Amino acid sequence: MLALDEDWEVALEAPARLSRGSIRTNPSVLLTPESQDVAAALPLFGAKVASAVAFKSGTLRLVFETGFHLNCPADPTFEAWQVTGPAGWRFISLPEGELAVWSGPGAGGTETDQSKAK
């Protein structure tokens, strides 16, 4: 789980790639959530997110001000990641590469708007 600030969290449930700068020129490190080995993710500690994109394909890409990039692709069989935020916002990578977005009255509240982007 990555706590981005007091309101936003990212839960990775599938392997993700961490790289610095261009993936073409720098090798990436595979982060595997079930291994609970956090050493490779230590460069993200205290780093601020410069941009975050949840693609319609279900891939999540976070770019940090330090130059690190975190990419988590969709998984064909389960939810690869989810992002939760204030006011009940929730973004989830659904199986087979779809993206679901919810907003509601609170983090634990009832969803008032649900959409799947295709």
C-alpha cells in the first residue's frame, strides 16, 4: 500500500514495474506485492506524485517528482490495483483490463456514481 498523502492511497495487488526516467534507457525493478519485500520501493518514500494516470485499459502509471515511474498493468483474472481518495473516490483496475470509477459521500459510503470506461 502506498499512502500518497492523508487522503489518497494506492493498493497494488499485482506485480508493478518501478523505473527511473525512460524505461527504454533504464532497467526497471519488478515489485511483487505478495513478497512483501519493500527494499526496491524505498526510493518512493517521501516522494511526491507529479502525475497519475489510470488508463482505460486498466493500467496505472504514477510519475514521481524524483523521476521514478511506477507502472502497474491490468491483470486478466483479478483486480490489479485500486486507488482510494477523499469523498469516496475509488478507481479500480478490473479483470481483463477495464477501469471502474466510483464516487460517493465518504470512503465507506454508498457509491453514487459508478462507471466503467471502455
